[in-house]
Amino acid sequence: MHVEHSVHIRKPIQQVSDSLLESPAKWFPKSVGVHVAGIPVRKRVNVQFGEPVKLSTWAVVPISWQPTFGRKLLPAMNGKVDVAPAGKDETRLTVSGMYEPPLGKLGEQLDEALMHRVAEGTVRELAEQIASKLA
């Protein structure tokens, strides 16, 4: 399943891409999660960062993560964080990725009913957290 969320940052692309490529430890949160009924539900994950790519007008950092526990119940994610210009002094940051629902057919049914919305919320919050650290 694919999930994606974009956030705009009021900074020029050069500043944001330099910060993105500097050190993932500075901008990637220690846990990922979502708010459910206003309550944060967080999960520690093992994160791996791929080799970043930068051109003059955009930058991308491949990422993958998997939960530190509950691996059979929670999906791993493979994706990327990328930035591109959205205007002279504005940058669009996008977090996108793919995951495979766990638990086979039951997992697919749960994903359709609820879990895909949780994954979308998780990616949305992750994009917003990263954007606030890069802003």
C-alpha cells in the first residue's frame, strides 16, 4: 500500500535541502506515530537511511523503518523524504512510502477497514515533525 503526505516550509529550497542532507539524526524523530482521539500513540522504530541524492532544485533521502517490537503485527515501511521548490521562498517536503499489511488476508482486511488510515496519519505526522525541525 502507498502512503504520502506533503508539507510546505517557508524557506528557500537550498536551505531546506542542505539541512535535510546534513544529518538525519537532526530531523528524524525518535519514534513515529499518530494521534488517536487526541492521544499520541507512538512506536519506536529501527530506521535506515539510504544514500541521499541532491540536484540544484530538489533533494531526496531514501528511508526504511520497522518496529522495534511487534514486527509480525505492524508493517515495515520503505520510502523517501524529498524536498522540491514550491516558490521562491517556499519548499515542499514530501514523505512517501510503501508497506505490506502484516497477517496475510486478515491483515489486508484490517488495512482496508482501519490500518491504512493509521498509516496515512503516521506519515502525515512524520512529515509535519520533519518539516518543523527543518523550518
